[in-house]
Amino acid sequence: MEPLKKLNIEVMYKADSCLPCFYMDEAVKEVVPCFSDVVDYHRVDMKTSFGKKRFLDLSVLLFGEDGVYKHQRIAPIPSLFINEELFFDAIPPRHELEAAIHEMLGQKNES
């Protein structure tokens, strides 16, 4: 039997001085322990080289290479992705984040 693959939640995070980034990170940290067996959480720190690359990769998934490199469209900051899909571009209320996680878990169970 194949091991359970966890949902991957990522928050695009600019800096501690970015209050929306900080509070989105805190909102996720409040919910993730309830789902620790099925969710991996990563804060994508855009000050690191990995974070910059990941941010660009997710932006390309949203807008395509032309959208990013020709039209300068990028993922919102902060933003929250679940399995590389943009779910929130503002701090989600706890119940909405929990509902999104349950929705994605339901999709995984159907596939």
C-alpha cells in the first residue's frame, strides 16, 4: 500500500515587518497542528534564494511564463497555496482554512 501523501500548504512570506504575511503565517500555524498527520506546512521566505525561486515557480503556475516574465504578473503577497493551487490571497478565517483543507483531503480520497 502506498504511503499517505500529505497536503502541502505554503504561505508566501515577505518579512516579519509585513503584517499581513505575519498574521497569515500565524493563522496557518494555529490550524496545522489539528491536521499534522495529513498536512505539511512551509513558510516560503522570499528573502532566501530557495524562497525567491519557489515564489517564481508558483507565480508561473498561476500566470504562465509569459504572464510572469513579459507582463510582470506575480502571486499575491501574502498568499496561501495548497498543493500548488492558490487558495487565499488574504488572511483566511480559521473555519475557511479548515474547510479548504477538508476540501483538498476529500479530492485526494476520490483520486
